[in-house]
Amino acid sequence: MAEQIIVLMADWDEETQKALGAIYEDLQKEGFTGKQTPGIPYHISMSTYPIDKEAEALEAMKKAAEACSKFEVSISHLGMFAGGSILFAAPDRNAELDKLHSFCDIGLPQEFAWTPHTTIMIDEPDVIHSALPTVVKSFMPRVGTIKRLHLCAFWPTREIAAIELKG
């Protein structure tokens, strides 16, 4: 399958990576695996770009990294997108997150309005619904730190660049 989309992502710090990973480990213990892309860190997707806009996406990423410093975000609740196939941990929007997003949004049409989220699991709705009790038991609100940006093309996954927030 040829690459279809580029995604600019804001990565969580190592401690938050471990905490979110522990939720997924609990899911795996209960037999859930999901269909989400393996091998990428937990993140907040900031924007998507057509595959032919790689240079523009990379430039937006560099500008965002120069303008924004690492910052804390509260992850206070769980959510599910319409259709029930994506379960996520939801960060509370704050000024720093909105500022970072403003640098990543270069005015291209997006399939959906931006909803900050960190995917926990993607699967069929009935599987997601069956996994909810495990996630509810495992999830604890926390404060995490957004520390870097990375840019990937998808399917298959190709890492394009990663930059620490410097601002």
C-alpha cells in the first residue's frame, strides 16, 4: 500500500508514555490488541497533510518547535469518537496546546475538526465496548508533558523527522 497521509504529532514525555502504555498492557492481558498503528509513541495528532505536502508539513513542524517550549497538559478523561471504533485519553485544551496547534494548522482542509486526543485503541465498535471496563479500571487522570514533535507518513509508517520543542 502506498503512503496516503502525513501526520504531525506532539509526543508525551517518558513517564506519560509508560502510564498510557500500562493501560494498553492491561488491555492485552484481557485479550484485546486493537488495530492501531504499532510502534509509534503515544501522542496528540496536531494536523494531517496530503502526501504531496511533506515540505510544507516539515516547515510547519520546524516553526512550531522554535516557537513553543515543552508544556504540561492535564489528561482528565476518556472519550470515544462517533461510530465507536476509536477509544482515547483526552487532554484538556489549554493555551499552550492551542498555540502549538496554530503553528501546525497551515490552512489545509481537514477531514474532521481538530479534537486533541491520544488513541488508546482502534477496533470494531463491539470490541471497543467490550474493552471499556478494563480501560476504565486502568485509567487515572494525570498531568503529562508535551516535549517534542514528530512527523510520519502512513501506511506503511515512515518517520520523516522528530524535533524537541525549543521555544
